[in-house]
Amino acid sequence: GISFGIFLCLHCAGKHRCLGTDLSKIRSFSLDNWTEKQVLFLKLGGNDQLKKFFSITRVTNPKIEVKYQTKAANIYREKLSRFVETYIKVRNECPADLIHFQRQHIV
């Protein structure tokens, strides 16, 4: 799922598709083309980071239909999007700063 920077199995990807593209954008590794920005969402996000964020914000409901529509999920999605945008800006304007930037995390 690009929106959350996570890898999904086919079953979960199907459930995420049902959430709608305003909440969760899904791409296939083998069937879809990927932009550099979409790849950065996965590189800078990650399943472990989202899991940690949900734990910190006490999102415990395992149902995808509930978990990914919480306020915490929305905050994470927005933070990741800003993080990716900032990364691209830093990379384009001052590549030397990327070493420090890459050590940061969303959570």
C-alpha cells in the first residue's frame, strides 16, 4: 500500500482496495508501473514503522476496515507524505544533507 508505505499480501491488498483510493492506494509489483515517488513511500515508510506507530497510538483493532480509517492512520499517512516530499526537496536542493535526513524516522 503506497499511502502507508507498506507491503501487503494479496488478501490484504484486496481489503485495502475496498477502502478506496482516498484512504489507501494499492499497486501490484508485477502488474503496475511505479514512479520514483511511490517507491520512496515504501523505502521511507515500511511495515515495521507503521506497526510501531499503531502500537504507540494504541490502534489495536485488527480489522483493516477499522484500523486504516482511524485518526491515527490518517495522521501517519499525512506524516509519511510530508516526509517523502521533504526527502525529495532535500535531495534535489542539498544532496549532502541526505545522510542526516535518512537517519530520521516518522515515528
